Amino acid sequence: MEEESIKVNVNGEEYNLTVKREENSIELKIDDKYYKLQLKRNGKTYFIYFKGKIFPIYVKHLDDDRFEIAVHGVKHEVKVKKKRKSAVSAKRFLKRGEYVIRSPIPGRVVSIPVEENSVVKEGETLIIIEAMKMRNAIKSPRKGIIKKIYVKINQLIEKNAALVKIQPSFS
């Protein structure tokens, strides 16, 4: 049984996972709780059997460590941080280049607390979107430089609309 320890960030909340994999099952330890799941895959759709229920889960790979996972039609952005034995080199990190942060939901832009060419830290709020009278902070997944802001305050946006372009940075 292969075991792997990872950190997962789901919609801004971080969890420590230990995953033990077998052919058609997974044993998860999430923080201090254990779960045994049966797993079947059909293309990009996974079917998880847990406590007599079936959960279809759709997975879309966004980039090196980010995925969009839909459960019962609700999409979540998931960032996976594997524990590495050695650090990623600066050259390799910068080769990944610029990337665009997209809106996970439709709504109205109510705040843009960053400016183009400003340096942002991982987890720093980039855009605040209001949807159904709730404000949702879109945070930077990495440290970097804001290269372009695609939206304006009070602009109505669709789901997956480009919000900002970030270039990875070490400064």
C-alpha cells in the first residue's frame, strides 16, 4: 500500500492528508480522522463509494498543483502541496511563467485591493466578488507580481472570467 502525505488547500482552508492507496480503494487521514473509500474511475469522472452512497466527482487539472473538483455540481478549487525532499529551483519555478487567476463564481467585482506591478504574497486577497449578497475573496495561490488586472470595480463577471495575471516572483 503506497502512502503519501500532502497538504490540500480547498477554497482557502488548508488540510493535512495522509493517503494510502490500493487498487480500488483509498484510506484517507484528514487531520485526525480516518476514512475508507472505494474508488472507480471513468475518464475524468471518479465515483467514490462511501457509507453506502455514490458520489460522482469531476476533476479538471488546472496547472501543476491546482485542480477544479466538482461534487454534486458545486465546484471547488483545490491546491495540492506535496511534501518534497528537495526544494524546487528558482530557475524551474520561473519557467512556469505567468498564469491567470480566474473567477470560480459569477458575480460583481466589489473591490480590487491590488494594483498592476505590485508584489503579492501567497494568500493575499486579489479581488473581492459579491455573489448572492456574499463577498468572496479571491486570493493569490503564490507569491508573485501582478502583471495585468482584467476587471474593474462594479463589473459583472461570469464564472471562469479572467481576473488577474501573475508572474511568479522571489522578491
